[in-house]
Amino acid sequence: MNDTLLTYEQWCARFKKHTKRYIKKKVMQILQYLFAAVLLTLPFGMFLDWLLRGY
């Protein structure tokens, strides 16, 4: 257990820093999933288009 005592200002600064870091990580994770989904679905979509239209 960490017995370090923080003042309210220190706690607010630390909380703000960690919140920004958390939000940044989540946004990057969402963008990575979207990018991967686009890369994976594009070839399948092209294949389905070829099957349905017969070009």
C-alpha cells in the first residue's frame, strides 16, 4: 500500500494528468480498431461486389 499523502492540488494535478492519458489511450485504441476493421472488410466487400455483379 502506498502511504504517500497528497495535497488536494497535487491530487487534482495527478488526476487530470491520468485522465488525459486514459482518454488519449482509449481514442488511439478506437482508431486502431477502426483502421483494422476497414483493412479487413475492404477486400471482402470487393469480393462480394465481384460475386454479386459478376464483373
